[in-house]
Amino acid sequence: MAAMHENLSETHIVGDDTHQSIVRAEDCPPLARRLISHVGVGDAAPPYRVVRTNLSGAYLHACLGGEGRMLLDGRWRPHREGMVTLAPAHVLHAFHAIPESRWRYCWVRYMPQSPRSAPEGMTPLVANVDPKPLADAILGLFHEVRSAGDIAATALWIDLVEHYVKRYTEPLRNEERLSRLWAEVTADLRRPWTLDQLAAMAGISGEHLRRLCQTRLGRSPMQQLTYLRVQEAAHLLATTDRRVEDVAFEVGYQNPFAFSNTFKRMTGFRPSRFQRGRRTPRGRDPDA
């Protein structure tokens, strides 16, 4: 896949050498009641490739081994063992296998109406954790659905899936300073925040804040601020009829051109095209 992403289009290629164990909401009513679209575990090789220009629900993707490539914050990055990435709703989402390396992974895809698909539902994150327990829970659910399909047992497996998702998506839970800081920033994205202001709000030095954010969120403080602004802008463009200029101002950009450039770098599209694309009818949600 090309290093740039400006010309990406909706793509879903699996290939004969990729194997996936998938549980979909339509085959598992308890999963649907949790507002989860589908979960799965996969083992991929080229030409496996997925591009979603219309990611309607939040998506968690964890690497169990090998290596693939993931489009994160507008850049292609290696996705290696132990990495967990979160893609919020309304962003360009893409990943693919690479030659000479099988890529083992698991995923959880949420429905658009799930609280995790709301702007604040998933803490933006690139984390290094052990995703094997999540994969085991998904495989347990897969085998239960394929065999007896006992409702009580199925619900227990889904409880475990949700437990591990929660563990992976709440890196700020034990870091109260960061939790308070980003909650206040999210509530006032118009404000022209500086690193010094953010550090003062957290009650730590700028360098300490930088280290904490890099460790907990996989981003610098200012990168996190940009991410939150673009995420909120994408949500507004996808769910309202507000003008691009108004959305830019709402999330802290005085210059619509600067906003447009940043938005394109992060999502792959200009805001105007993004807004038009989200107004087209949606088809069936594809597999991971």
C-alpha cells in the first residue's frame, strides 16, 4: 500500500491466505444488545487490506504477533505485537498486511449508537499491553456461538470482552491529573491552549506532562490537543449541518484554511468532502 493516503478508497480485501474467526451481531443477539457490531481474531498475509472511508463506529485493534501497517493520525505506522490502537468513529481507518510477515490480531467494532462511538467514548490511544486475554475471550465467544450457543455463557464471554476493552481504553483512569486536564480541555476546545497552560492546569512541568502523555496516550500534549479537536470536528461534520467555517471556530481554529489542512492530514479528506461523504447512504458494515 502506498505511503500516502490522499487517494485511498473504500477497500475490503481478505485473500486466500488470511483466516479470521468472526462473531457478528446478527448471529449473536447478546452482542447486538451491547451495541457491538462484530468481534474477531485473525491471522493475515498479503493481499489483506482494509480501508474504511466511512468508519461509523469506534474500532479497537490489537496485535497478537507479527507485523502489519496501520494508518494512525494521518501516518502509516508499524503495528507490532502488544500494540492496541483505537480508531474513533468518523475518521479514515486503514490497515494492511505486509510481505514476509504474518500478522495476528484481534478486534472489537462498535455500532454507531454505542457510547464508545461518541467523541468522548474512547480515549485516543496507542498502547503497549498484552492483548492475548482479549483474543482468548473473543475466541471463547466464537466457539460458544458456533456450538451450543448458551445465552448465559455467551453473555459471560461478552462481559470478558468488554472488561478488556475497558482496561485498554482507560489509560487515564489511574492518572487523575491527566483525566481532569483533558476533560477540561475537551469542554473548551475553542481556547488557544499552550503547553505551559496545559502543564499548569495539570500541576506539573511541561516536560513531565509530555512524558506522561507519550506514555499514556502515545502522543505529545499538543498532538493530543490536535487529535481531540479533529475528532470533535469530525463528529460535528458527520452529525450536523453546520458550516465548515463554524465547525473550525468551534474547535479552536481561527483560520479555516489551517483547519482544513490539519483535518485532511489527520483524516485523509478535506472537511467539505468528509461532510458530503457522511451524508451518503450506508451499506452493510463490512468485516474487519
